[in-house]
Amino acid sequence: MGSFVYDDDGGAILWRFSLLDELGEGAAVKIRLLPSDLGSDEKLHFLTTFLIDDVLAIDAGSLGFAALEVQRGIQEIFLTHSHMDHLATLPIHCENRLVEERPSGLVVRGHAQALEVLDQNLFNDLLWPDFSRIHYAGEPLIAWSVLNDEEPVHVQGLTVTPVLVNHAIPTFGFIIDDTEGRVVISGDTGPTERIWDLCCEGKEPDIVFVECSFPNRLERLARESGHLTPALLREEIEKVPPASEIVAYHLKPAFHDEIVRELAALSRESLSVANSKEEKWIPCRKT
Ligand SMILES: [Zn+2]
Ligand SMILES: [Zn+2]
């Protein structure tokens, strides 16, 4: 089971598992939810980006706010969907990757509809340059790559499996595996089934990040918009093994404190709320 360790480097909280002490940090997969409050209140998330091992990003909501060296280390972005809170700073991130020496190309993976939305409506030379058509040393600065439902992608020693969830538009949650561990990121979703079935196949997830956007009194809005409340989250996490750590994220800032109180009232062991100072080390053994 994990324990919290506070770290002043970037204000991160390191969530270390006892197993990690045996393996050493190099043997773990590092997961970090980037801040997006820009200093006003670190527990609020206006935008969403997870970093995996500092080389993969899940979504690009706040990626463009990260330190330049952090952004330039990112090799691939996996988009859950095309809503703005998940890709708001992607254009800025693309620009931040440019360096005098050869800039590294960026692979952006997502649902075909999400990539089309980006290509047609954002990187269209009107709102932002079409980086997929700008080449440097023969390589495009962005390469779009379509993700198909339940087709795993092997990258950076990890296997990332997109699974469609229940949101207003086609949206993926992700199951991320290495040889030992498993982490699940739900994406924006209302009550759903398939990702919970799949994430329990073969091995149990170590950590499950579950969205929780609205307080209980707004359950109707949550259901209509494809989101969860604490009461709905409680039903979702019944579908994963009780030993899995549950981390609620994507709390709408306007309702943050109310949602946190309702989550605390669930009295669920191993349930925590993500804040922008968290960094988690999953007890995975890298190949
Ligand atoms: Zn959304
Ligand atoms: Zn969202």
C-alpha cells in the first residue's frame, strides 16, 4: 500500500509504494497530474494532463504550462477526446517544442473524430499553424495517429489500451500496462462498463484514476453530459477490485470542495482526491 511523501521539487507529492523501495525508482512507472491553476490554488484543475514517465502525456489541457524541459521530453500524446479542457494548451506545447537544434517530432494519438476536429478546426492555419504540414529535416512537427477501440499501442516499454467510455462525444479511457503493473485513467465518462471489465482481465489495476466532475445534487446534469458524481463514482468503483487505489480527478473547480466532502463521506479506503501537487509512482517493473 502507498504512502504520501511531500517533495518541494515542483511541489509534488510522491506516492511511494513499499514495493518501490525494493525496486528502486528506476523500476517504477511515474504518473503525474500536471497543475493548471497557475499558482492560485493547487488543488483545482481547470485543465487535464497526466504525464507518464515524463515521455508520454495523456491529454494536453495543461501541458503547455509545464517547464520547457518537461515539454520537450514528451514524445507522444494520447488524447482522451477533443473537449477543450483536454487539449487547450496543445498549440502552445507544439510551439514550445521548437528549439534551435533539431526539434523532436510529436506523435498525437486519439480517436479519429478527435484528430479530425483538431486538424480541421484548430491546426488549420487560421487559429494555429498546421504543424502536421510543417516539416523540419524531413519530418513533420506533428504526426496524427488514429487510435482504435481496444487496440493496444506499445510505446516506451508500456502498453496503452484505449477503451471507449460513456461521454458526450467519442472518448477513450486508457489502461496502461507494463510487465508488472497496471494503471487505469477513466477519461471523461458517465457510468460505464467495458473499461472496468477489461482492466480486471489478467491482472488487477494498481491505481485507477476516476473522473468525478459534479456534486451529487447535479446527478442529472452529470448523467446527461457523461460525467460522474461521488454517488455515481461509488457505483463505478464497485466494478474494480477493492485492493486497487482509487484517485478521483477532473473535479469541476466550481464544485471542488462540495465534491471532496461527498467523496470523503463515502468512507472508502484507498480513495483519494488528485491535486496538482501529486506525483505517483506505480509499482511497475519496467522491461
Ligand atoms: Zn469532455
Ligand atoms: Zn473534461
